[in-house]
Amino acid sequence: KAVQLSHAAFHAQSLVKLARVGYSSQDVYLHLAPLFHVGGLSSAFAALMAGCKQVFLPRFSAAAVLEAIRQHRVSAFIAVPTMLQDLVAASREQQQQQRQQQQQIGIASACMRHV
């Protein structure tokens, strides 16, 4: 559904988003929403107007997004529900792997009794 949007209307939408969300130059914005969609583009423009640091990934991968959030200390992004479900699943999987590693380290680090 293509809709023609004037520059003035797009600019106004971005200003409203900036005012409602409250991005600041202290934020780190991770681009997940497609930039060909008005939601992704107006969020990107609002983040740009606020002076946010902006992080781009070549494509969506839940593991890469979680790594980018940690590495860049991401404070803001928008995503569709399917992406959020993938992020929750990937996060749970990573937590499970960390617990298994901790258990293995705990088992391997048992102290020997002095004889």
C-alpha cells in the first residue's frame, strides 16, 4: 500500500515521534525496522534529529541483535512482534547455554582433598 507522503508531513511525524519517545543525544538507536516503511524511517529520522548514535546491522538475526545491544549499549529500537519473539527465544537460549557452562565450570572446579 504505497502512500505519497510530503517532506513536511514526514518531518512533522518525525518531530512528534521525537517529542513522544524522548530520544536524546545520550541514546544509542539500533535500526531493526525496515527503512522503506514509514515507522522505521520516521524513527530513524527522529533519532538523527536527537543526535543519537545509530547502529545498523546488515540483516535481522536475533543473535546479532543481542550482541549489538550488549556491544553498543543500545538504549532504543523498534521492532515488529515477530522480531521480539525471536529476541526472547534467542535470549532464553543464550541464558540456558550460560547456565550449562557455569555448571560445567562448577563441576570441573571442585577442590581436591589434601591427602
